[in-house]
Amino acid sequence: MTTTTPSAASGPTLEVRGVTKRYGARAAVDDLSFVCRPGTVTGFLGPNGAGKSTTLRILTGLARADEGEALVGGAPYRSLSHPARTVGVMLDARALHGGRTGLEILRLTARTVGMPASRAGEGLEM
């Protein structure tokens, strides 16, 4: 995992505490803990099967951890009143239309979650 700090801090702290997820006898994630503070950019690095996507799926409520917890601003993602306005995640780029620009995709996503399309440009500027 690599982390860099941009000039402006915003958003909630992301925290994973002792998360374990098994698929049968195989542990996809084994006792993982980390904190991502507001204003940081974090990248998950590792080979296929290392647990990167599984961790993000747990953090965003798409999968449940067998042990531990994943929190967004101190609460589980599923308990947030407007989760897509709090955390943005794209787990599979193949789900996007190949003919659209990144700005177009961000504008569409903003409108989908009830935010002004202008937030797309603000996000890119940040």
C-alpha cells in the first residue's frame, strides 16, 4: 500500500481493523488493519488474489468480513446516510463505457448520486 498527501484534506477517515475474509478454506484477507486519513491518496498494490478488491468490497459494504470491521468516518459504509456521496470507488473499469472521457464518467456519477455535475471538475482539480 502506498500513500501520498495532496495539498487539501477532505473526507472521512477510512479504517480497517483486523479484517479477515475467507472463501472456503482460502483466506482472501487475513487480519488486515490500516487507516487512511483525510487528504491522503492510497493505492493497494499486489498480485491477483492478494485481497485488494475483497478489502474494498468489504469497506464499501459489498461483502461482509468474517472477522474485524471496516469503517468510513467511524461507521460502517452501510450505515451512512448518503454513502456514494461520501466514498467513491470503481472496482472494475470494464463496467464503464469505453467511449466516454473520465470527466464525462465523473459528471454522470455525480448526477446519479444527486450531486451537481460541477463536482466532477472540482474533483479533477483537487
